[in-house]
Amino acid sequence: MNFEIESQLRYLINLDPTKLVFLCGAGISLDKPTLLPTVNVLICDLLKQCGVSDKVILKLKQKFGKTTYRFESLIDEIQKKCDTDLLIAKLFESNSYNLVHSFLGEMLKKGSSIITTNFDNCIENSCDGDFFINPNKRIVYTGEDLDTSDNPLSGMLIKIHGSNPLVNENNAELVITIKALAKTERAFMFFPKLKKYLLSLMKDKIIIVMGYSCSDDFDIVPLLEEANPQDIVWLNYNNEYQFPKITNRIDNTKILRLSQKTHITYFNGQLQPYLKYWADKEKISLKEGMPEKRVTVSDYIKRICTNNVERKILCNEILLSYELYEEILNDEPNEIMKMQRIKAEFRLGNYKEVIKLCRQIENNKESNVKGENLYYFASALYYEKDYLEALRISQECITYSKQVKDNLLYLHAMINYASIRYVYATILKKGEKRELRKVEKIYNEVLEKSVGLSLEAKANALWGLGDLELYRGNVIHSKNMLYSALEILENIGNRYAIDQLLKIIKNIDEFHNP
């Protein structure tokens, strides 16, 4: 262990343990015997088990690290198409624990607190259940605000994305979909009780970050910025280095932004050697659980996919989420797969093909993809400048969304409808001022109703309002709204929309700042 590491550890060890708050992500569960997969490993394994070629999987791997994709977005679609009960969470569950979990369990007993995005129970497992006899020592976020007035500000385990059930629990809520994560947008701003508690827990503390990728920006990073901790020690999991190394180079832009407000000591390396050294100095005895037989990816696929068509549907959702549009499977007479191809063709800009495919589904009144079909049909007609037909289909989509009580579809259908009305006002010059007022009213309605329901709808509404302000000549106000929309789209990983919006912002900059 080098001098810098030793000095850092000596400083931490000499502190009162109640002054330490550990922020933990998926990286703490990578080591044996838990060996819980990272999202990237899981995605590749799912495709491989479904029979996707090595060539396609290689294309997927090349995308990892180049841009951010939200796993939650994919989970949303998988839940809709083939995994209603979110059995995929079982792939991230273990009844065992590793040395990292053991260390954290011991620090809990000493009075340190832990905030984790993980929903596995490995930390609890390491404590043999004794620590959690007192329910006030464990907070599990369930998608609603929580009364934390009886909870202390030390020795706490807080699971901000929910939890798999403990042995003595009947159920649990996993907050792993974009719809659910929309509730925690902007650092729990809609949950004043929980937010106040978390800020109090972290204020003036030393935050030790372990195995956390910082992808949950709208969960944690704004909260860290507001909490004003005394210091942050960031242990970035990197298998290349056995012993962590302090580095001045921070590649993650979100962490870099945070470092401008709060001092961060940034490490690269494996977690276990660092924590073993810490444990030895404090005479903490670490142990690991027994190896176990868990649900495999193969088991999972067999459970949710009863035939080859369902496996192809699962594959397509992954391919769509990672922008591999040309690889979409479409060799089965199945409407869901047709819909997946429609989405791929739309994102490739092949709007005429989208219209053709949508018309094939349109005549089926019993279609289980009718809502999605109407949405993409109207959108493609809009891009092909068939505004009158686009307006008719968008109105049909609104009516249908009300009939089936699909609030998400309603929001997106209203966005389509407003976009077309905007064209009538600005390009066709039909009832310009009156139409613009109606458009603005629709966007504001979507903005209001999207809170806690859909981040994407909120982003699209801000985008629309930004367009309106630009048309009115309010460039600065317009750009503020467009950048707000961009921030949300980046957080939810909607690469298609991000690329479109960046082009618009670039054009504004070039036109107004030649």
C-alpha cells in the first residue's frame, strides 16, 4: 500500500465512524461469492442465450462506454412485452455476501451509514439479520414519500431504489423502471420528508463512494451537490489495478462537475484490497458467505419466454435500446415484432416505410399494439408533411388513450397533436396567434401531468415550449428550455432524441452567433 493510500486511510480510521456515509452501487457486488453481474455483462448474456450472433454482440460491446444508456428504459419495455412481474430482478439477487458487504455490515454496527442504489440484500445477509431487528435502522424507498422522523442520523442502511424482499418480508417494490425513477427526479424534490432526511444524513459528513458509476444522475448527484458534505472519497472500481491509485484525472463529466463544488479524492482500483487493509488496521474480522446456486440467465429466459417468437421480442427490445436498429429481427408474423420494426425504421428516418407498416396494423381493431401504432403513424405522417392526416391520426390516438385509460400514451399523443398544430400556426400561418396559444396550453398541460409519471413526456413538452419561444424571438429563454429538455433526455438515455435536439441547438447557435 503506497504512502498516499495509507495516509488517506489513517485519516478515515481516526474519524468517529458516525461521521462516515458510504454511497454504494453495483460494483460492490461484483466479487465472489456473490458475483452479481453488471448491466453490460447481463445484456450480452441475454442476447447470447437467445441465439444472437457473436458479430451483433461485438457491435453491442463497442457501444459500451461510448455513450450512456439507461438500463431502466430497457426494463420498462421488457416489463411491458414479456416480464410483467419484473423477474429480471432475481438476476441481481444473492443470499450470500462478499468481503465488501462484510466490511459495510461491520461499519454499520460501528455507526456509519450506507446509502445504496442496489436492491439486493447482500449487506443485510452479512449482518446475519441481527442488526435489523430494529426497523428504524433500515429505510427502503417504495416510490412514495417516507416519514423518517423516527430514524436516527447514524448507523442507517438506506435503499433508494427499493429492495428485493428479505426473508421475513412478503413483498417489495423495485424502483428500476423509468416510470418509477421519474418519481425521484431531481433528487427527490417531490419527497420533502425523505429528501430532508437524506440531506441531514450527509451534511458535514465524509462520503465514501464505492462501486457507483454515477449514471443515476437525477437521483444522487444533485443530492450530493446540495448536501454540502465535508469531503468525498471516490473509489472507482477498476479491475486493472489490484491496489487503488489516487488520480487527478476524472473522465466522468458528472463526477467532474461535482468536484467543482466539493473536494473529491478519486481512486482507481479494486475495492477488496483497500477495505481489507482498512479492516486489518481497525482489527475488523471480515468473512464471506457460502457460494450458492442462483437463477441464471438461461433460467430467466425459459421462465419469461415460452417460445422462439417471445425470445426474438426480448432480443429486439435490447437491440432497440442500444440503437442496433439494422439488426432488428422481423421474420415472424407477429404484431409486436412488426411494431419493433416500425420503431427501428422510424429512428432510421425511413418514414415512408413506417407509414406502410403502420397501415398494415391499422386495420386490426383488436391489435394489442394499437396505441403505439397510432403514435408512430401520426409521427411519420408529420415528418412526411402530410399534416392533415397526421392531425387525424393523432386525434384518434388521443381518443384511444382515453378509452383504455393509458395516461402515458395520452401525454405522448398530446405532444404529437401540439406539434402538428404548431406547424399550422408557424408554417401554414393558419390562425397563428390563436393556434400558438392553444399549442402552449397543450405543452403546459403535458408538463404538469408528466410530473412523477414520464420524464420523456416532460422533456418533449419543454422541447416544444423551447420551439415556441424561439419562434417568438426569445432565443435565451428558448435555449434554457431546450437545455432543460436535453438534460432529462441524457438522464434517461434517449439517444435518438438527444441527437435530434443537439442538431437543433447547434443550428440555433450558428444562426444567432455566426
